[in-house]
Amino acid sequence: MTIDEQKIACRARAAARRALAHVAADDRASARLAQVLGEYAGQVISGYVAIRTEIDPMPALRIAAGQGSRICLPVIDAPATPLRFRAYTPGDALADGALNTLEPAHGDFLRPDVVVLPMLAFARDGRRLGYGGGYYDRTLHALRETGPVVAIGFAYQAQMDDDLPTDPYDQPLDLMVTDQQIIDFRR
């Protein structure tokens, strides 16, 4: 089986695990994410608007905004390109974006210091598996070439899978926040 075929099979298994975890979700993950984001108070933090059964970072992003951080959300300009990040204040209008996402309707584009990102699966060594478009991998690569950025994965513990297929262009996470733990991969 090729790496691409392995990733497709892995994505299907991960989506099923995430859907089950989503049904049983509580606010522990948001509290942990808010704790981690508190360490970056005053910086530019990118989050996302949850789709499907993704874990929702908005409660933690609202807290971070209240602590003086500037919040931004990803904007997909075109296939196979890095994301850009538009300023967002909780409550701002959102517009339909590419791939059934929501993005800020207007606002300045910012360079995030911290990127909170969704996924289908993660491994305990900092690898992650996304949806296959490569948007976050391209984005993290481009951001890391221009300066420091902290990549924080946000997912349910049930999404952990140490048997993730990876490619050389897959970008690792710096931290992982779940409903059960915080993992710092930089240590």
C-alpha cells in the first residue's frame, strides 16, 4: 500500500474515532487549551471555526482575546497554497470559505505567533494527520521559514494513533492539547 493509500485508510479510522469522542465531549479540552494559550497572552493567535466533529477552540480563543491576544482565523485563497490569517474578534461576522469552512468576512491579515490547528489524528511524537489538502503543512513550513511559530494541535485524546503514515513534507506539532492531557513535543 502506498503512503497516500495508507493515509486515506487512516483518515477514515480517525474520523470514526473522532465522531465517537465528539458525542461524549465536555469542557476539559477547552479549559486545557485556554491554560496553554494563557502562556502566549498578548501575542497573535490563530484558531479555526470547527467543522464536522472537530473539537471547538472558540471558548479558549474568547478567553485569549480577553487576555489581550489578537485572534485570527485561516483563509483559504486557493488550492495547494499556504493559508493566510485574517483578524477576528469573537462575534465578528463570518463568511462562507472554501471547503465548507467559515472565515472572517473582513479584516486585516496577520502573521500568527501561535497556530491552533485541527486534525483527524495525532501521534505521541508530534506527527499529525489532516484532511489531505496539505494546507497546514504548507502554512507551517512557510511561517517557520520567516520566524518562530508555535503549532498547537487540538483534538480529542481518542484521536491519538501512533501508527500514522507520514511524508517528508508533513510538519510536526510543538504542543498537543486534548481533553485528557497537554503534551509538549519540544522537550
